[in-house]
Amino acid sequence: MAEGNEQAFTRLFMHHRGKIYATTLRLTNSRQMAEEILQDVFLKIWLRRKELEVVVNFEAYLHTIARRAAYRGLKQLAAQRHSPGTDAGEQAFHITGEHIFTFKQYNNVLRQAIQKLPPRQQETYLLIRESGLKREEVAAKLDVSPETVKYNLDEATKKVRAYFMAHTDLLPVLVILAGSLKKFS
């Protein structure tokens, strides 16, 4: 797909679309928004196809893009709700206090998991997942090899996943494990 093979892209889309749609539907509680996010996610994947060769965990990468798109959409919707002249009947999506509370709970558990990581794994995880740096950039910044960065990120991700699963009883948290949540404000 990195070379522009449309059949490979179609297979990739067919394989992952159900999970991405289900995840974004669960996060947004809106079929329309979930469908739009699904299209946006795969458009981004196609546009960034040449970068995919360096992606270590494609599924985590894909879910991170989807989750971030869902939160951006929810934030935009929240901003629209608070802007003057916005009629409640014009809004296509419905955010409840429960959604916001759930997002904040996820964020709190994720922050706790990250704080429990050993210092080097924590630093690696934050630089890649939150700052968006590439493995080579983190390696240069921390003065270690890219393989060390990969190892630290893999270990950190496993520990965050285990912590998350031990401290939540919700299946949708799998979406969050590979990346970080931005605070929903």
C-alpha cells in the first residue's frame, strides 16, 4: 500500500473498517459522526501511506488516528454548542455528560498508568505518543539507539495496557491503550 497499491488499501480498509466504526460510534454516540470519522481516518492513512513503512504497530496507529479524530469532532461539537446563535435543533451529534465523564475517567487511568512506568519508558512513551516524535527523533534526543526506543515503547505499551485492563472494566479501553488521551475540555 505504501507504493500506492489501491487493492492493498481496499483490503486494509475492509479488514479494519468495522473495528474503527464501532470504536468511533462508541466514543461519539453518533452514526453520522462515526461514518465521517471512518472516512477521514482512511483518507489520512492513504495520504500518509509512504510513512506506514516505519509504523511499528499499525493497528495501534490506526486506532490512535481514529480516537484523535473522534475527540476533535467532539470538541468541535462542544464549541458549537457554546457559541452564540447555535440552535440545539441544528446539532447533528449528541454529547452527554456521561461521555465527558467517561473520557475523563480514561484520561485519569491512562495518566496513572504512565506515571507508574520506569523513567526511561515513561519519557519514551510520552515523546512518541503525546509529542508525536518519530523513533529516530526520540533516539537522538535521548542519546540511545532506535532499537532501544522501540523496546522501551513496546514495554511501556504493554505495561500501560496491563494497568488499564486491571483498573477498568470496559472493553473499549483497548482503543486508548496504544496512545494517549488529550484532556477533554
